[in-house]
Amino acid sequence: MESSDEHTVQHTTLFQRLFRFIRRFFIWFFLIIIILWSYGFYELGRYVVYQENPGLAGQQQADAILQKVGRLIELPANETPTMVTVTDAASVKQTQPFLANAENGDVLIIYANARTAILYRPSEDKLIAVGPVTQQTASQSTTVVPPSTTTPTTTTIHAITTTATKK
């Protein structure tokens, strides 16, 4: 009979250990599953919203860029800038001296009313160039005057297509 009692005691302690193990780790496992599940539904909701309104993603990206640039330099208030991402730096460098140091992925931000152009590099979180802007009403193109210690020259920028609003 001792053997039966020992077997029951060992069996009971094994179940107790297993129950303690499950009780300790199941709560954490369950919590992680709930967090992952919630994050998945959050991302799914964002995906659906961006599918219905594709402009929102670009608007949020533009606002994020303006916020980063705003930490580096004071931006004009109460004005909606025009923003362009440089996609072909080689050709832009040849035609636009203001963009001589531009690289693919840089963002050109133009404040027409404040007459300011800013070249920002998001990959380095750095301002590359800042210069004055003049408007030509006859051709409706924007010109950028590159900063220089000698005689300033005027450069015309024709590829302005994207706008962003600052809230």
C-alpha cells in the first residue's frame, strides 16, 4: 500500500507543478496574444481608411516632415507650403543651382507668401539649403534665389506638384 500512496503523492505534485506552470505563464501568454490581436485590428483599420482616402497618408507624411523641419528652423505661420520630393537629383542639379546639393529623397518646401524655399534631407534630419523665393505672375512659375556671397542668380523651379496643409 505504501507504493500506491507514494504514486498518488508523486502524481499529485506533478499536477500541482503543471497547474502552477500554466497559471504563471498563461496569463502572460494570453496578455501578449491580446496585445498582438489589438494591434492587428488597429493596423487593419488604418489600412481601410487609407484605401478609402489615399490622400490622408500623404498628408500625414507632409505634416510629419513640416514638424521635423519646424524643429530645425522657424517656419512661416498661417501659410500652406508647397512640397516636392526630389526624385531625379542629377537632372535637377543641372537646371537648378539652388538644388546643387540635392539628393534623391530630399524635400523642397516652398512658402510663396513668405518668399522662402527650404531644401530638407529627411534621411539625415538636416536642412541643406534655405533661400528667398520670388513669384513671376506672367509664367506662374516660382523662382528661387540661391544664397551666395557673390552676385545672386535666379533659378526657376517648374516641378511643383504636391501641396500640404499645415494645421
